[in-house]
Amino acid sequence: MPHDTISNRTWPEGFLWGSATAAAQVEGASHDGGKEDSVWDTFARVPGAIASGDNLKDAVQHYNRMPEDVRIMNELGLGSYRFSTSWARVRPGDRTANAQGLDFYSRLVDELLEAGILPWLTLYHWDLPQSLEEKGGWANRDTAYRFVEYATDVYSALGDRVQHWTTFNEPFCSSLLGYAAGVHAPGRQDPRAAVAAIHHQHLAHGLAVNELRFRGASHLGITLNLSNAIPRDASAPIDLDAARRFDSLQNRVFLDPILRGAYPEDTLADLEQFGIRDVIQPGDLQIIGTPLDFLGVNHYHDDLVSGHPVDEGRDGHSGGAERPASSCWIGSEDIAFPSRGLPRTAMDWEVNPDGLRKLLLRLGEEYPALPPLYITENGAAYDDVVSSDGAVHDAERTQFVLDHIASVGEAIDQGADVRGYFVWSLLDNFEWSWGYGKRFGIVRVDYDTFERTIKDSGRAYAMLIAAAADQASILSTTSA
């Protein structure tokens, strides 16, 4: 779809345009206002864990520059801001609610509402209090119940103003990458712990949805990072099975319990040796499968999959380190990810916007109980160059964003119920194991001065948002 067509098309009524960040990646003030260590603060002190030895101490100073960042959101015309609250800031050491921490988020919400920007809150974007990790972390079932206490504290403080609540962001990463691959915090390499973490995060999600809904929340969902598993040779049984196993661990082990109330049988068989059946207790799946009001979809790239160990695997998310497939795909050590020869981002992820269209349509075809969809993350890292006048002409990122939005439009035209798009990310930030070496922002941050500069991609996104608003206004006038 040509980009002038995107600007002229009519989007569904109320379609939401936003951008996203995560607390640990942008806030800084890592031990200010009563905050104590999260698993990421601790992980960053492990030699070699983070590229260039970077840490979260300052991040991009969003904690202290929040009003300025909201002004930038307003300048861009964002309709919504997706942010996360830090468990380690709200309940330091997971003891009791921290008034200073909650006050920061309360002020953020007020700033957003005053600017006419919808707050979209994520409760867990990976910053588990280190004190809970020392008690077993997500491998410990009790952590699920502690999560509900934390969620209740946040809702008690913000539920009068925040309508949209996401329980977890990308549990794939905080379970498999954190407990099996060891490339994300807490840096463990224990497949049994990883499988337990998957289930206990599912349980925490379901428990929190039920509790917050009981307390009055009306828009509750979860965000999953999803990919298309494409067999390298669709006629080769070895590649077909590799794609099945990849799809199981990347997608279906998360989608099916949440949307169907059951794990896929092939997933249970694949993970039997790692104790998946041992952690499932009676009643768990009914809790986990409680109905949702929306599903957040994070998508960055597809994956060409092979059963021949000819290449190294990628982790499927913005922020993990490159690593051999065997370090994450537990029970699937022979999965490989050869190249299709497509263009690549600075993360070495292929660029294929049509993959997003196919993914959205697949979800509607395979999950009859699918709630409305929101693209809660989509974006790209590139090596930005600052011109002599201080501008950032990031043509590749601009093209990436516009092409993927076009694919969202095509999916909607073909029946997908997509109601919003959030570009990742608002700001350049701490990109997990990559430290500050990969930039995803539509706003550049100078890591020495913390000065913000809207990039060309941000300007292009703002123009698209304005054009969408104009089309909606024309439609409203002509139908009146």
C-alpha cells in the first residue's frame, strides 16, 4: 500500500495511535524515591551480562524528565501512551506499597490526561523485585500471588483514572530468555525453572485479571510477542517439525492457555521432560483462561525455521542478545534460523511487513474467542546519524513503520479486528542485554546530555496521525 494511500485511508472509528516504553528502560533513578533492586539492576552488575557494561542507573531520566516527555507525546499527536509501572518501585523488596513510587505514576497519569493522552498501563515489563528472585522468582508459585498484591496496590492508586490494564508484557522473554537462555535477567539457565516460570506467569495473569475485574477494571488484557514460523522447506518433514516446535514455544504455549484454557497437546509432550505437568494444579487453567477485553500483539519479524543446525537462532524480541538456538528453545536444540535474504535491521532481524498482516489474520482464523487486537509494539533499531544541524534523518526506520502500518490496514480490510497501533519506542533507551547500543526510538536521546530530538520517523508518524484524524473528521461530517 503506497504511503499516500495510508494517509488517505479511513481507519476504524476510535482507532488508537500511540507509542510505548517500559519503566526499567527509561526511568533511571534506579534507587531514588524508595526504589530498590529489580532483577535487572542485579543482572546489570554481572560482568559481561550487558553490552559495554551498561546499567539502568540513569537510563534516559524519564523519572525526572517526565513532563517534558509528555509534552513531546503531545507534540507528536499521540492518542495513547503505553508505559509500565515498576514492581520494584511500587513495592520495594516486595514488602509494602511505596507512596513515593506510586506518586510518580499518579503524576504521570495526570500529565497524560491533561494532555488528552490515554494512559495504557502495563503491570509487568520484567522488573521483578530482586528479593522475590532470591525466593525462587517466577519458578516459585508463590510469586504469582505476590503479583496480585502488587497489581492491587497499583489499581488502588490509579484505577480511578486508568482504564486500560495489561498484566504482562512478553512473558516469553521473562520466562524463557530469563530462566532458560540466561540472556535476560535473572540470567538463569535452568529449563525446568523456565517451564515453571511460564506457568506461574500465566497463573499470575489470570489471578490479576479476576481480581482487578472484581475491583472495577473494565479493559484488561495481556501483550504477547508473536512470530510467524516459516519452514525453510515446506516439503521437508524435518523443517516442518522444527517450525511446529518453534511455533509451540514462541506462540502457542502462551496463546492457547490464555485464549483456550488449555496447553497444546504437542507442547505438553515436548515439555514433559521439563516438568510442565508437575506445575499445573487443578483449577489453574480455568483461571488462566479467564476472558480478556483485548490482546496486545508485539511483532518485529518473522522467522524462517529449519531442523538442520546450519545457522544461529535469534530470540524474537527487541532486546535479547544473539545466541545459539539451543540456549532458549528447550527441547528443540536443533532448531536453526537460516536467512531468506531479506533486508535486516541493526538487530539483524529481517524486514518483512507482510508478516504482520499474515499474523493478525492467523490469530482471527485459529482463535474463535479472540478479543480485539492492538499492535502494542512494532518498530526497528537502526544506526542513526545526527546531521550537522542536529536532525536525525532515519529513512529506514520511517519506511519500516509506515510499511508495517500499511500491513495493519490491509489486515483490517481482510477482517482482522485491530483497534490500535503503538510504535516502539517513544525514546531511545536501555535495550536490555544490548545496553544503549541499539536505538529504537522515534525520539533520539543524547546519552550524555539526555537532550531529546524528534527524528524524521517521529515527524512522519505525527503526520500520519494527523491525517487519520482529518479523515475521521471528514467521515463524521459527511455521515452527520
